[in-house]
Amino acid sequence: MQTLAATPKNGDLGFWLAGLADEKPAYPRFSGQLSVDLAIIGGGYTGLWAAYFAKKLEPSLSVAVFEAEQVGYGASGRNGGWLSAMIPGNRATFARASGGGMDASRALQQEFITGVDAVLEILKAEGINADQHKGGALVAAHTKAGLGRLRSRRDTDLKYGLTEDEVQFLNRNEFQDNINISTVHGGLFYKQCARIQPAKLVYGLADRLTAMGVDIYEHSRVESVDAGVLVLANGRVTSGKAFICTEGYSGPLLGHRTLIPINSSMIVTKPLSAEAWRQIGWNGLQCLNDSAHTFIYSQRTADGRIAIGGRGRPYRYASGTGGRGATAQSTINLISEKLATFFPGIHFEVDHAWSGVLGVTRDWNGGVHWDPATGIGSSTGYAGHGVTAAYVGGRTLAELAFEQDTQRTTLPWVGYRSRKWEPEPLRWLGVHGMYRLFGLADQWEERMDSSNTSLLARFGSRLAGLHE
């Protein structure tokens, strides 16, 4: 296995944002008094998309976005760059909870399938360059058990409305013709997925909003929100409507047990040589993850690097969010070793490592909520599938608030609420216990060359509500 040639850059909001430091737009800090038609809390994807669609519905609206740090500070600026059709939650749970059964859950899945192309069309129309490329997504199975899970997963995908063209089974040779992973047994190919550069999407949306007349304020933390009133450290805002779009940072406004910040970490290599890419392949620029319980997610970047992420240390006690994303060396090593296992003999140098948090509810199901009595709405709980979910959620919030009856406003995640997380220390013990079970299950399946999923993983999956 190749070792790192030098200590990589660590934290500083991650590679995507750091690479655009010279292009970062500057927005003022809010102070004083303001009255607007719509106030949006959170300058990530959800808040920006909500502002975009609110202005599209009602161009005369006065809209202001209030960001506690800088636009894209949270998961929107640090994620793996997957614009995918994966929904934030368990389709079987949504089918049971909605009253609409399987049809309702299929409609939710279909909205995410069409959402991929819808976002790409908007980016093209608005002239936003986010290094977008629709190459689909590959899911690799490194064990016989993992391959069996992918066969079952495809059957479930077909049940919930994906077509055979949208999710294809690949044998070992077919998979390696796309990406030459040494350990792969086979896998799946998902057609509806595109690679993006996350920070470029944030800045592109923010720039477009300012042109549409939306006011954006940075370093303007909202301390409380009540019907018609936002209180900030340096001022007060009255608004007809307010959206809470703060995902993994939502505890102070939505309640610390409503959803929790789960940590995910990434590394990015230095650009690879032409010879390395000849050996690896990856010419279709697909997104990549695997069937392990402690899975990875990855992309080939526009400038010839590999960006790859995984959970590492999944949760900080008392819902800590990790600041600017400094990452433990043990996590960097863990993800680096995975990369070296995939592509033995290739020399990789890690250029940058970082972490960020995603919002997770107790059953891993997201939800969009609108209360006409208070004029307050929220869209949160994306569980790591936030790029498309933020588009769907932000658009749905705008439609709910401005009384638009659409297919989105009837989807089963609208109004869906999970039960609360346990108090500490049970919360910390439970999350770490679940990930420990998954790690042990992966080790067992690899060591035993088993064709069956570990009972430990089955137990952990059902405990977390992930099993469909």
C-alpha cells in the first residue's frame, strides 16, 4: 500500500470551498431592523433553492437569506457531489405512513428521479457551471454477500418505480470495464445521477439569487424564530413567512432531539497521472460507492483527482458539529486504505481532508413541514442524500407556503415526523454501537467470504430503521 508523501491540508471547510477562496462572493452581516415577505434561515442548498422558487412563483416578494457562517458552510459546501435519485429515507416506511401506500412512495421516488434532470436543466438555463456531468453512479460489491444485497436492492428499486434501464446489474467484467476495481465481484449502475462540484453549485445559486433581488446575509446567526419574528444577535426581522433550512445544524431551532448531526469525512487526492487513469478507467465520470455496511462514496473530479468519503467517527457527543471540519488522522488513514485496496499499485497523495455533518432523524427519514398558523416551515433530515433532496425540499416549501397545489406538495415526506432521538448518553452509545455492528459485519463477510449478509448487520439495519 502506498503511504502519504506529505501531510495533507486538513479542515478549512474542505477542498471544494478552499479551491474557490478567490472567487467567494462577499455578503454583509445583518444588523438593525428589517421587514420582509419571506425570511430564510440557512445559506445552503435548501435555503437557496427555496428562495429561488419563491421568487419564481412571486417575483415581487422581498426575500432575505440569513446564514450563521458563510454560504455553503455546512453540508452544501462539503459533500461528495452526488446529484442522485436516492431519497432521504426508507421507502417502505413512507408507504406505510402516508395513507397512499406504495403509489405514494413510488411518486416520491419518481420526483427524485426526475429531479436530477430538472436541476441540470436549471443550471444550464441559468448559466451555472458546477462541473456537472451526468455519468450515472456505480455501486461496487466487494464480497459475495454484498453482491447478494445488490441483487435484492435492485429488486426493491424496481418495485418502487425504477425501470430496468435506470438500474442495471453488472457482472465483474462489466463493472471493471467501467472502473477497474481489483476486488469487485459485480455491482449496479444507476442512470439517474450526476457529478457536481458542491461549492460551485452553492456560489452559482447565490449569485443568481442576488441578481433576482434576494438579499443574502452572512455571519448573521438567527437565535430564535417565532411567528413573524426572527431574533438575531444584532437585530430583529419581521417576516410574513419563515423557512428553517439548517439541516445538520437545526438543533437550536428545531430541538436537539429532532434530528442529529452525523459526521462524514472526505479526502481528495492530488491529480493522478495519465497512466494511473489508464489503469483505473473511470472514463464515464460516474459517481461511485459500494455495498459495504460502512460504505464509501466517491467521484472523479473535473481536474483529475479522486474525492472519496466515508463515515469515520460518526457522531460527536451532545450533537457537536465539528466546526471547520478538521479530521482525525485515523479517519484519513481509513479512507486512504480503502482507496489503495480498490486500486493497488497506484500511487496516491492525499491533498486535502475534511469533515462535515448531515442531518439524521431517528428513523433516517427526511421531512418537509409547513405550518400556516405560524407561517414557519422547514425541510430537513436528508441523511446524506441532500443535493437532490434540497432541491425537492426547497421547491416544495415554496409551493406549500404560497398555496401551490403540485405533485410535490402531496408527497409522503410532506408532514412526516420521526420520533425523537434518545437523550445522552444513550444517543451517543446507540449511534456508535450501530456503526460498530456494521464495521464488524463487514469484517466478518470479508474474512469468511460469506454469501450471506451478517446477522449483526441485519440487526443494526433494523434497529436503525434502514431495512426496506
